[in-house]
Amino acid sequence: MKKIFIWLVASLLFTMVGCVEALHEPGVTETSSEQLPNLTAGFAEERTKTYVESDKYLRWHEDDRLTAFYGNTLNRQYKFNGATGDNSGSFSYVSSGNLETGNALDRIYAVYPYDETATIADNGQISLTLPAVQTYAENSFGRGANTMLAVTENVEDTFLAFKNACGYLKLKLYNADGATIKSIVVKGNGEEKIAGAATATIAFGEVPQLTMADDAATTITLDCGNGVALSTTKEAATEFWAVIPETTFEGGITITVTDTEGGIFEKSTTKEVVIERNAVQPMAALGVEFVAPVAKPANNEIWYTNGSTTEATTPYNTDVFGANIVSNTYDAEKECWVIEFDGEVTEIGNNAFSSCRTLTSVILPDSVTSIGDHAFVSCTSLLCMTIPDNVITIKGYAFYDCKNLTSVTIGNSVTSIQSNAFYACTSLTTFYGKFASSDNRCLIVDGVLHSFAPGRLTEYAIPDSVIEIGSTAFRSCALTSVVIPDSVTKIGVSAFSESYNLKNVTIGNSVTSIGYSAFYWCSSLTSVTIPDSVTSIEERAFYCSGLTSVTIGKSVSSIGNYAFYSCRSLKSVYCRPTIPPTGCWEAFDNNASGRKIYVPEDSVEAYKSKKNWSNYASDIVGYNF
């Protein structure tokens, strides 16, 4: 029995190693005597595979290719020599990324699938790209979606035992009417990085470790090609697999499902979802109901409603659309007014519909690429401008003072939203589409919170995904309390200015800068603690008549002019820096009578003699912090 076992092991090793051939790069003059053998590859653990069959066996595909770093750091492409369905076999050399020899490696590293952008450092750290678009496969993730890594024990070893770098999310969908799915988009509600640029490390006998890059993508799209028909029952729900790096979605995930008719279904869960490497995370079967696609105007039309079928609304500025108006008539079949132009509408320019107070809705054509300054300013009856997918820029004050606007959908092409775009939209409760936060209350672009939907809220905790509060983001909001998380490093210009009801603000411990007029005229604010992380308080940052007490963190090195000017109720200033901050011209003028400035005991004379601080010498008192 022992002899039989040894014979079986020897036979298996012989099969796995395969034959070694000296192959040369086609059409290339070799610059070294390096020999490039075939590499043999298999799967080192359960569930490692390039795709899943119904019997869940481990399989390669006849067209599979991988990146190998053999002997040096060149990116080499290898192609599978076997047949679809094999679970091991040899790979032969195809090509190299360049003709240089590269630095020497002491073993062979490999990445599946082939990634022409993959690179490796001398220490074995691999830079690679995780696919943001994955192809549907029946009861499986798509071929090429499952990133795997392998490393040999030494440079003479040519057997690659692949291990998964990611885990799997399995969705189960059904529709009573039997809809056909075109695509599914998966996104973490906390803007987690789940695709695109990443670095990986792997040691022999160990599992891969992935780290996503700062500029990695936050969505994965499952492309269903010509369409996948859904089951009509929950019991037989159709499976959809997505390959996702090891991630904890603390705030849950959102999936957006699009059918072949253009209908959209979106579902969010706030329950934590954990993706573990080499493990399947199944989700409960979900019945989907699609919202029919909204009819869109032709590129030479704008549709709108104004509560009337007999009286048209005339744009305030008729020369800012990129084409000339031909007619403005009511269409009974469409149940809306139609403005027709003599060419494509390419922009909604400055003041286009300024003060058109009768407008209740506007539908723009896909040809529009920008919405100008004050484009819909004071359209006080406007209720909801879906922003077309081709719009790139929404300029300042574009929807200023649209007091009845309740929701806004941002198209996928928008890259720039300027300050005050939605200023004084006091009824706005919901942002949809690109840049919308998980609670749909904020527009967050690359970590910067640009706009806030304040409708019906009095208290708000800013999401942890925010790293900067943009200029005027909360200007004139009706909040009474706000919590700024530790993720935020900067509070921008006029971020909370004129928020007259704001009584309580908690500033996170990572904020380093409080911008110009950040809390200007927050007249209900009575006390504020500026954390030790803050280094600068800019001009007029706190111009708050109700402020009675302020604590200034020990790291503040500059205080802007008039920073606490005209805080008429301010009685106590606790200033913790041992070195008097620079600036401070009239920073504490026009405060409450008898106001005291408490500074570290050992720094009293330094403050009293410091330029601009000397103006308050009689009010400066030593304090043991």
C-alpha cells in the first residue's frame, strides 16, 4: 500500500511539473542567455478558480493567461496550454512587456488574470489592477474577474500554486414579470475602495495580502452582456457573483440593477457586510421592481411644467443655450411644455431661467454639458433637474433659492460642483446618483462635502467618508446641532456661515484648519472647543454674537484678523498654545464687558508683549491647563 501511495505522489508531481522548454521571445534578439521554461499551475486551496461550474470543480479555461515575473522584474505573459475544464496544466511564454533584463528575483511570482500594467518591486511587492467591470457567468463569477496570486519556493521551482486574493459576494434576484438584467453595480455605503489600483504581497506557503490604492474605484459593475433573464420566483432566484477584495462594509452596500429596457432598481442595506478572502458572502434573495426610464427630450428640446397648459414660461436669458429658440408650445401628449431650438442644446448658461418662479419641473436633453451660474436661481416653485449624464460642470448658485426643490439626481459625467450650487434650497432632502452619500443627504466629491440637503433636519452627523467640508456646504442651514467626525481635516470658507439656529458643534480631532468665515453669524452658538489638532483659525471664522465661551487648542499657531470680533456675549477665552499665535488683529474686539483671555501661566508675559495680543494685555490671565 505504501509503495502505491509513493507511486501516485510521484506521478502527480511529474504531471504538474510538465516539460521544460527553452523558448525565445519571437522576433526579438535576446540580450541575455536566460531560458524561459513552461510554468505549471494549479489551485492551492478550495474555491480558488478562474470560474465556477455547477459542480463547483476547480477549472482553467483554454484562453486563460497570466502575468509571470520569472527570474527578474519584467512583466511576462504566459498562456494556458490545456483545455477548458482542466484543473491544472502548463503555461507557455508568449511575450514580455519590454526588452530590458530587469532586476533579479529569487523566485517566480505570478498574477491571474494577465495584467499588462502589473509591476513588481525587488522586494516582491506587486502593483496590479483589480477589474472594475466584471463579466456575468451563470452561477459563477466571470472569467478573469477572480484575481489570484502565486509564488514559488525558489527560482528553480516552476509550479505555481494559486491562491485567491479576494472573496465573493453572491446576489440572488428575481422578478415576478421575468425581467432581463443588463448590469448590476455594487457600491459600499462608506465609499470603500473595491476595484482598480492595488498592491499585493505573497510569500511562499502564505495567503495574498491586498492593499487598495488611494485612487482606487468605489464601484464594481457586473456586465450582463445582451441580458440575463431573471427567475420569476424567490425559491429559484437567479445568482449573480461579484469578486471583491477583503472589505468590511460597515454601513452596508447599495446595488443598482438596470434592465434591458432602461428601468432601474436600487436597494441599500445599512447592515454590515463582510467580504473575507476566499469565502462567499451570500445575500438573501431579493425581489426587484424596476422604475421605468424617464422619457427624455430630443437634443434640440427642453421640456418643462409650470402648472398651466395655456401660459408659457419664457427663459430669463434666451441667448445662453448654444442654439436659438424656435418655439415654446404645450404638448398635450407629453403633458408638458416643449421649448424647441434650431440646434442642439449644449448648455444651460448663466441666468438661463433666473427667477422663473412658475417652473415646477424641467427635463434637460442629454446634449447639455454644463449648467451655468444662477441658471435656475429663485425658481421657487421648482420641485425636482435630473442632471443629464453628459453634464460635466454645475456652476455656482446654479439652483440658489429654489426653496421648494426636494430632490436632485446627479448624472454620471459630472466632475465639478461649484460653491453655493444648492445654496438656500431649504426643502432639499435627497441627492441621488453620482457623489450622493449613503444617507443621500450630501454630495461628496473626492472626500470633499460640497453640498448638503437640509430639509426637515435639525441634527446631523457628517459621514466618516468626508475629509473636507467644502466652501458654503452648510451655509444658512437650519441645523441646531452638528457633529464633525475625526475623518475631517479642513472646514472650508463659510462652511456653516449664517446658520442662525446652530447651537452645538462638535469639531473632530483631525481638523487642522478652520476657514474664513466658517461660522460667521452663527448667532445661536454659545460655546465651542477647538481641538488640539487645529493649527490655523482664519479671518472672521467665529463672528458669533451669542458665543460666551471658547477654548482654543494648544497647536493653533495663527488666528486670523477679526476671528472672534463682535462676539458680544464672549466672556471667557481659554487659549492653550504656549507660544502666542500670530495674526489676531482685532480678533477679540467688541466682546462682552470684562471678558478674560486665559493663557498658560508661563506664557502670560509672552502674550502681553506679542503684537496685537498686547491690545488685550489687561485682560490676559495665567491659567493652569
